[in-house]
Amino acid sequence: MPVQRRKAGASAAAPASPPPKQAAAGGKSKTAAAKAGGKNSAAAGEPPATSRGAFDGVLAAVALAVALLSAICEWPIYLAYEKDFKRPAVAFTLNLGITAIISLAVTASPQVRSLKKSARALAAAADPPAAAAVAAAGDVAAAAAAAAAPRPPMKKAATHSVSGSAGGGGGNGSDRELRTTLHANRCLVLLKQGGRAEEALADAQAACRLRPRWAKAHLRLAQAQEACGGCCEAAAAYRRAGDLDPALAPSVGAALAALERQEARRRCRLVLQHGQRGCAVYDAAASPQPVSLGSLLTRLIATAGADGAVRLFCCSTGAALQQLVGHADRVTRLAWSPCSTLLASASLDGTARLWRLTAGASWRQGHAVAQAGPVVGELGGSRVSCLAWSPGSALLASGSSEGQVAVWRVADGACHHKLGSHGGLVTAVAFSPCGQLLASASGDGACRVWGTADWQMVVDISWPSGPVNSCCFVSLSAAGTAAPPAAAPTLTAAAAAAAAAARPLCTLLLTCHVQAQRHEGRVLLWDVAQRRHGWVDGKLEAPLATLDCFQGKVCSVDSWPAAGGSGSGSHPGTGPAAPAAAGKEEAKEGTGDEEALLAAACSDGSVRLFDLAAVVAANASGPAASSKATRKAAEAPLLEVTLPDGGSAGGPVPDWGSLVLQAAAHDRNLVALSPDGRLLAAAGPDRRILLLDAEGGGQRASLAGHGATLRALRWLGPVTLLTAGDDGTARVWNVSEL
């Protein structure tokens, strides 16, 4: 016998006709049935038919009253302008009729009926009686809030009842979708009310838990996260919503751009304007050590511009201190001495100038912060292409566009020694950390190393890998000494620190090569100091390690920990870093697990991070101790990401995990590792500074503020970043709490 479908809330199915014994009490039974039906309807959340009719009648009466009131208010107008109306009574009657018809049509419109139907549906889906009451009044938002409230556990239905959905399992899915929609709608209502961001976030998280692949739930989660101040979490949720629903791409892009601007305004601490607007800043550098300006102890920031001037700013306040004038053409390079008392600037006018800081100067009293020193770098009219300071700040090395390398005495500005000439532009010069070696790289494909004791050439590296566009020295613990002794776990912290300090350092020369015909880039590591690897019969025959995974020119490199004592030409786009924080040092203390990182930005738009210690250890042990697969695994990048191109400026930031190469010019890509090795900063043609977690690889922040391509990217400290670009400004960013 088939079981009849019954309404929710009814205790049993009603029979088709009353039994004969109950027919006698017809009136009483009909009354009871009507009361029971009313209770059941109320329990289901649907108002009775009489209530619905009364509600519609009230709406019609209100519409007619509005029409009559409007006509009464217009009657004096008809009387006042009776001469304009030939028959004012007819016009008044016609206006009254049209108003009444419009009011009734609006009342009976599908939108109003849909509103009432939605309110009744929401009330029917909710267990609390408050939802039914507000639905009867037509308040959909209140009904949604009441329906999304926690519901009491439902009693188990009778075993002979039939589920309202086909298959018996569809009801749970419909209920889940409805509750998700209610949570999302209530989240939006709470966000618009303001001051209830935490409650809105809880609703958005509940919606995402119920339907993890619903794009609108993630969109509401992003809006709630943004209201709570979680910019990184909001950006991730926005991107997730865009991935789930491509139709949301325009709104997601606009939201990400607005979020990025808001984050940039919050993190930009100083904006330093170099001269007039539109005057490009070619370089910016901060003094390695604080200097005393009267009672103020602060670091100085120098900017070099297209107007031929060098300007000094206070790093603490951003105040413009002094303009250094002396060059006749654009200033392209800046380099602070390690002692922070001298500043060297190179210009296209073929000279390099020294600027000395005035002892005890106070910019508040109008005293000059720096004074012009001797003019150096004049080598037959060729322009100065790169600069490098010796560790003791006594010598300054320079390279020229004609291939000449010279060393200058800082005391009197005289040429201390002229070294052999290269066959092309000198792209970089660098002193070793100990100051005993000087390396010069050139576009002729050679990198030469000179001894500073007698200024004789130590080695001439001419490897068949194309022109050398950069060179620098990197330092790490000597291969084979990183492993701790057997009793290392029992050492105290002080003993472990002393043992780590006693380990010999391995100084390696890093060269970057490019082959334009094959669009290949390569980074080579050479043992030029210890002469233990790659040397045969006193000659350097091979590099210690090779990193050849680049599909273009290596534009910028940076290492951690910093070797120190290099120069402006050693790390394109980077400079002397502040003293490294002790976070990672303390983490590795007593374990012997040394850590060294190398970051490289390529013209193909990629940024790669390598474990330099693993690369050196795998190649220093020789082919007998490590297999080819082991060396290949060690040379594989820890992290490989792609910078967005200039076409995406102002739009959404592509995901860091994407390895799709962008068809854009990335010749000025910059990269820099923070002094504590925790963050990796990178900048490309889209004018953004992207901060990446060096350990996990996740994007931590995106800083947008520059209006043109960046030319300088340097860390001033673990949480302070300095950038400069063609828009004529230098900016100081605070990246704490990342």
C-alpha cells in the first residue's frame, strides 16, 4: 500500500475520507483539522492563505491611498494653472486613474511577487519562528539572518515517512547550498553595516567550509579578510575565486589592484623626490653605517639622477639634506665606502668624483653635509662604467667603457695603478672580502683576477661561455668543514659559536655569462683564492660548479650571507647590505649545518634561488665521491618563479607558482636577499616589488608605487627596503610583520 506524502510537522498522514463514525462530528472535526492545518503551516514557515490574501489586500490599499494622496496634492496645481488646462477636472481624473493603475501594476509586478516568494522560501527553510515572522513582512535580509542562525537538532521523522527529495539524499545537498547562500549573504550584509568584520569573516569561513569550490564564498572570504586587515590572505582568496569562476576575473583584478595600492600606501615609509618630476633616478644607495648629523644619528641615502646631480637624504626623516653638483652629464653609479665617510659617483662625462662627509655637520643649521673631494676616473675621455671600494676604504677601483681598469688612492685622488686593458666594456669590478684580490669582468668574454700586493695578474679566465656581464665574490664555509665532529651535540652555545667562527671561509669568484645567439645564460663558480678545485699544474682549467639553467642574460645576482667589501658593479641592482640578523645563525648554531643562498634574476623573466652550500659541497667532493645525479640534484634551484611582465601593470598579480614565460623585456630585472636570508625581493618591468618567502616560496607582499621601471633595489635592514626608478623617486618600504 503506497504511503501518501505528508507535510513536515504533521504527526500522521490524513486519510482520503473520514470514517463513518467521525462523520457525525463533522463540524467539530473540521474545526480541529483547520486548527491543525494552521499549526502545521506555521511550523513549515508558510503563512495561511487568508494571511496572504490580507497581505495582498493591504498592499493594494496602500497603493490606492498613495495614488489618491498624490492626486489630492496635485489638485491645487490644476486650479492655479486653470488657464493652461481647458478641462482641469478631466485632466485630474485621468491623472488619478493613471497613478492608480501604475501603483497596482507595481504592487502586482513579478519583482514584488518574487520578493514575497523568496521571503516565504527563506522562512520555510528556517526552523526559528522569527524567520517566518520577518518573511511575512517582506524583509528578506532579516529572514536570511534568522534562517542562517544555528538550528536546534531535528527530531527523527517516522520510519514510514517519505523524504521530500528524490533518492532520499538530495535534501542534504539542497540544505547545504541554501545554508551556504545564507552565510554568504549575511556576510555581505555585515560588511555593509560596518564594524562587524569579525562576524562577517566567521560567516564567510562557514560558507567556504560548506562549499569549498563555490567562487562567491571565496569572494566573500576575501572581502572579509580585507576588512579585517589581512591583505595577504585576502589576495589569496581573491585569486582562488578568480580560478574557480573566470567570469569574476574583472572584479577580482580590480579588487587586487585596489588591495595592492592600499598595502603600498601602508608600507611606504618615505618618498624621496630627486629634483623635478620626470628626472630619472639611475641609482640609489644608503650608507652602510649611521653617521652623526649634530645630535641625530642616522644613515644617509644618496640618489643619482639624469640631471647630473647627487642628492643626499636623511633615512630617518626623509628630509633633503644637500645637492652635490659637479658632474656634467648623467650620474649612473653610486658607491659608499665601508666606513660611510666617502661617497663615489660615476658619470657619463667620463669622471668619477669623491664626496667627503663633513665631520660634525648639522643640516638643521644649514651646514654642508658633504664636500667635493678629488676627481678620479679620468682615463682618456671614456666613461666610467663601474666602481668598487676596497675593504679598508683606502682604494677605489673603476672600469671604463674602453676596457681600462684603474685603482685610485682616496687620500689625494691620484691613480695608484693602471691594470691591463680588456677588449671591451668593463661590466664589473670587485674586491675580495679580504682585500687581497681584485676581479674585473668584460664583454670580451674574459674575467681577470689581480693580486693587490703587487698588482700582478693572478689568473685570466677566458671560458667559452660568452661575454661576462657581471662578477662578484661570495663567501661560505670551506667545503668539507661544515660537518660537525662527533661530540658537537654536547658543545655549549658559546663553544659552538666559537667553533663556527674558527671554520675557514671559502671565497669563490662568481661570473655571469651570456650567449645572445643561443639565448643562454650561465653562472660559474671559480676557486681563485684557495686554488684547490679546478687547478692543474698551477693553471685554472675548470670552474668549481656550473649553473646553466638560464634562458637569457643573468641581469642581477645576490648572495646570502653577504660577502661584504664588493661594490656597485658586483651586484647589479643591489649593494652593501646591513649586518645580517642572527635569526638563522642561531638556528644553525651547534648543528654544523651551514647555509648559503644565491638568488639570480634572468632576462627570461625568471627568478631562481639556489642552495649555494649544497652546490659547492656536491662539486668540491669530486666525481668519485658524488655521482652526476647527486650533483645535478644539488644544482637544481630551490625556488623558480616568473616575474609578471609590464602588460599586467595595474591588473592582478600572476601567481608566483606560474612558470609561463612572459613576452616582455626583462633586461632590468632586479633581485635582492634580505640580510637575514628570510625574504627575497624581486622587481621586473611591471614596476612592482614582489616579496617572496625564501624558505617556503610563497608570496608575502606586492608593493606598487613606482610609476616607471625600477633601477635600484637594496635592503637597508631585515625589514627595510630601498628602491628607485625612472619616475624620479626613491622609496623606503617597511616590510615588517611578513
